[in-house]
Amino acid sequence: MKKAILFFIILLWQSIALAQFLTDTIPAGWGTLDYSIPESPVFNLLSEKPDNILTPVSAKPFNVEIADFRGFGAEVSPLAIAPNLSLGEFNKNWLSQFWYRSRLSVGTNISNKDVLQLSGGLRFTIFDKTDLRSDKMFQNILDSVLNIVHNVKEKAIDRVIEEINCDTCKKISPAVIKKRYYDKQDTLLVKKIEEKETELLKQEVFGIRWMNSANGDEMQKLLYETLKNYYEKKDFPQVIKDLREKRKQDLWNAQILEIAIAGMKEFPNKYFSDSALAKVGIWTTFGFPLGKKGQGLLGGKYEMADTITGKLHSFSLGTRYYYGTTEWRLFGQLQCEYNRYSKFIPAISTGVELKITDGLWTRLSANCMRDNNKYYFIPAVNLFFGSKEKKK
């Protein structure tokens, strides 16, 4: 009984140690995915277009945006100064996640009146289920596969040791056999253990497939696919890449909630001697899935702007709907803004977002708004550069 308890404790300790090893050795940057426009809040303040919804996106080390070839902006997160951050450190607690997901942005623009505008902003993520770095299923699958592979190897070595001792009719120390295997001193022994490992791993794969067919659990199904992938390729780094790509397809339109604040100053002359606080804006955006290829956004914005007659306060609410994939998506948007002068200002926008290459996106949009019984058509072209996905 004592031996059984001790054996169970050893197995439990090994499982915990392997899981800790996985989260401590995989860098958090490896979970940075490139499936959405890396937009910064400063351009929502600088831009002339009436689009007031700030696209929520998982934090990257840095983003760069060019708007209508007249403005430039950059956004950076603490991830940029922590390149060796591990998944374990990123997910240490809620405050750690909040810190590494926070972002600082700065931008500049030349307005239609040839006035220089400078802007700065902050963005915070309240929760983000699109973030692979904190995806429990991704981590649990990797932990499970690593544990299964480790246990299968140990079991294969023990089985071969039993067979050798049985065939030779004499007791050979398991430590001696294991040393010969790990040192690759005996090619026949290595081959025999690898064959036994493949046989036992096949049993594990079919066992999980049977359990999956019985209960149909999503995690069980993904575990089966991942373990089967390892059984066929015997390449754990590649298995992690394949699992990341699968979760990327599942998570791109998951729930996410962000808030942001930005301020802008205008400089009428080139000597920066005359400036004023022109605008302050506060945003919040909630994203949610609409099937496999759809995403909905609900956004709100408060803005205070300096005018000749004093401060102008405005409020806007909008909704945007996407249809597409992690590489491209079409969108349509409805928005309504209210202020004391123009009262209600409705606007409609439509466009397309395209991933040109890894880390490079473009958005082409057409915006139409009605203000004081006049209609305005405002086209927009934006380029976005963000941190690339790590392939290794």
C-alpha cells in the first residue's frame, strides 16, 4: 500500500513538473497571433473619418499605423521590453496579464487645414478570450500530450527491460539499460524501445479516440487530434505549431473587452509655440463571435473637443459586423453620434480588411455621414504593421 501511494505521488509530481516546464520554457511571445487589424486609439482621434469604433485586438509588442498617407502612429506594450517572458510569467495572475496587455500609443497627423496634430493614448484589456497566451485549452492540451508522451516512453523502457531480463534469464540493472539507451550506445536497444513506444502510443491514441466518440467533448477531440498528430510526425515543436494554428482559427472572433483613452493637441505653426488641448476621447469596445466566420463589435465613445464657443461634448454608439477569416474579412458598420449643436449624426461605413503578409494589414473603407442636413462621403485607406508571429 505504501509503495502504491509513493508511486502515485511520484507520478503526480512528474505531471506537475512537466506542466511547469512547459509554461516556463515556451515564451509568451510565441502566443502572439496575427489575425486582426493592430489599430491604435490615437488615430480614432486624429482621423477625419466618422468611424468611432476602436477595433479590439490582443496585445502585441508593437504596432505601426499609416492613415490616409497623412498620419503616422505607433503603439507599444510591455511585451516589447520583455522578449524572454514565459507563459507562466504572463499568466502569473490577473494583474500580470493586465500589465502586459496594456499599451501606449503616440501619433501625428496633418489635418485637412494643414495643421499639425500630435496625439497620445493608453489602451487596457479587461478580458480577452482571443489571446492564445492565456488560452486554458491550448495549455491543457500541451500539458496532456507532454505527460502522455513522457509516460509512454517510461513505460516502453520498463517493458523492454522486462523482456531483456526475461530473455537473458538474469537480472540486468535497469539503470544500466537506461544509460545505454539514453547514451545511444546500443542501436538495437534504441530501436526496440522506439518500436515499443510507438506501439504503446498507438494504444493511447485509439483509447482517446474511443473516449471522444463516447462523450464528444471538444477538449477530448482536440487532444485526440494533437496526440494523433504527434504519433504520425514524432515532432513535438511541429505539433505545437499545428495546435497553435488550430486554436488561432477557433479564437479569432472570441469575446474581448477593451477600454482606451487618448488626447490630442494641435500646433497651428511649425515652431510649436502655440498649442491647445484640442480633443480628448474615451472608448470601450466589446467583441463577440457570430458563428465560425462572423464577429460582432459593440462600441461607445465620449469625446470632448475645444471649439470657438467652448467645450463640445459628444457621445457615440456604434456596431460593426465582420464576415471572413483570419486572413480577410468584410465589414459593415452603423453609428450614431450626439452633440448639442448637430444633435444626432448618423453614419454608415463598409469596407474590407486584408492581410497582405505576416504582420502587414490594410483596411479600405467608405464612410458616409449626415450632418446638418448635408451628406459627406469619406473614403479611407489605412496600412497597419504589427509584430509578426514567431515561427520557432
